[in-house]
Amino acid sequence: MKRLGFGLMRLPQKDENDYSNIDMEQTIKMADYFLEKGFTHFDTGYPYHNGNSETAFREGVVKRHPRGAFTISDKLPTWMITSNDDCQKYFDEQLERCGVDYFDLYFLHNLGEKSYEDSLKYGGFDFMRKMKTEGKAKTIGFSYHDKADVLDKILTEQPDMDYVLLQINYADWETETIESRKCYEAATKHGVSVIVMEPLKGGSLVTVPAEVEKLFKDARPEMSVASWAIRFAASLENVVCVLSGMSNMEQMEDNIRYMENFEPLNAEEQEIIAKASEMIKEAFAIPCTACNYCIDDCPKNIPIPKYFSLYNNQDQFGLLPPHFAYYTNLIADHGKASDCISCKKCESHCPQHIRIAEEMEKVTAVFDSQ
């Protein structure tokens, strides 16, 4: 596969406040252009767009292009598996949703220390091997959000994995919470190929601080800010594909422009990336990537990522009127930040290991004290 994959987690929406409502007309145009330019790999997941990502892929790609024109990866929702029978149930549902007879890549979704033990308990790895033997999953692996030592343990105990899907971007490369570099090195040590997710850290590395943007533009004025992040991940030797959750045609065209004939970062560019990373460390108050894993179990219906995004924006740019207006619109249909009861159910689902209850107090202080 080419080194750029189309992540179907952040598709264009008809209503920006309705994650379920995918703009199919725009999605089809993007998928067609992606394939026209010689790229082939799509990635989806059971919860993406509240279940509509898989069906959008069916309608926009599978029904309109021959099966050999694309590859597709999907993921078993490990947090929903409570018995050995559940694996087959969800797998069959995903095949139907996607409109395919097999997956080119199939992953256990969002493994960490606890979910790994659950996957062993409910036979997740054995199930994937069975699907591979039957030809219903051509290759297998797992997406991962935890410490490098746990990843090393998993790959030691499960040595036949074809891929591991890791969060890698230059901002997280040396962080103690994400451990991007250490996880990449663990996978490489075990000879397992890496596919990258969140290369733009949920879009955070597109709207970088002004001084970081100037650093990039002074070095390569013709290149977008996003290109530095995508190329950083794609330049890693053991990375076979970088997934980009493109939300509009402009993003698609930009990514393809520099990935169509990909050039790895040179030594000078690597130094610029390292400097940018240090500058960015001080800029993001809350390192949320808007993956939305945290919201399903919230008893107060708090749109946590949206509030964190507002907080980060006001932290960088001040409490502009649009920020508070957007917050006011959100609380019409959702719980306020101050409604948080600190049950911390959300924190067990957070790939970024954010102390959400504590951070929500900061949001409350800004937006609920007006």
C-alpha cells in the first residue's frame, strides 16, 4: 500500500454538531479522487460517526469500485465484547456494514493493559487467527494506546501479529504519556509493521502557534503546516502507512500533493521538527485529540472533546465571543462542564490518559463562571 491512508473517522458532515450526519456527496468525491491518484487504503472502525462510517464506506466505495481497487481495515470494538460469541457477532455485522466479504486488515481496537487481558479472556486473538485462516481477514493486528512495556509484552506473547496501529506524531514522540517513540521501537524490535494514526494529533498540529508556523514556512514556504506532521510519521523506516482523517477536499488535495511522490524528511528538516516540538509543548493546555471515546459512558451527556477544544482555543487566543457563543449553543442539548460529577468513567477510555475530571474543572472556571 502507499504510505497515505484515508482514515474514515472524521468525514465531512452536513451538520458540524451531528457526528452521525455524514455528507455523502463530499465523501464520494474525496474517495474517488483518492483512488484516482493511485492511493488505495481506507480505514474505519465500529464507533466512527456513531456507526455510519462503515456504511458510508460501503455506499461510497464498495458499491462504486471493484474490490481489487481498494484495501480496507476495520477494528473489533473490544470494549463491547463481553463473551466469546460477541467477536463473531460484531465481525459479521461489520462485514455487512462495509459490504465486503473479507477485510484486508483487521484489528482489535484500542488495546491497553486492561483491554488486552479482556481480549485474552474472550478469545479476541484466537478469533482473529480463525478469521485469517478462513480468509475473512487477510492480515491481523491491533490498535494500541498504552505504555511501551505493555506493548512489548503483548508482542512477545502474540508474535504472529502482522501490524500494530500506533499514535505517532512529532508532538507525542518523546512524551511520557503517549510514548510514541518507545512504542514504535517496541514494534520494530518485534519485526511488526507500523501503521500510524493521529499523525496530526486530532488536527492540533494544523493550527500550530504562529512562531511554529513561521519556522516551517521559512524553511519550506511551499509546504503546508500539516505536511510536516504527515511526512514526519511517514519518514519512519518501519511505517508502512499513515492514516489521515481528512474532512474535506482541500485537506485531501494537500495530503496527496506531497505524498504522491513522497520524500522523507532530510536531516535539516528533522532538526526543524525537533525545534517545533519543543515550542509546541508549551502551547496546548489539554492534549485532547477529539477521538470521542470518552463520551459514550458520560452520565451527564457532556461533549468532553468539544469543551476541551474550546478551552484550548481560548487558552491560546483569549475568550473570544465565538468561543462562548459556541459553548452556549452546546449546553442547550448537552450537559455543562460544571455538571461533571467526577465519576471518571471517561478516563478509562481516554487514549491520551488525560485526567478529564480535573481538566473539566478548568473548563468550568472559564465557561460556567460567566
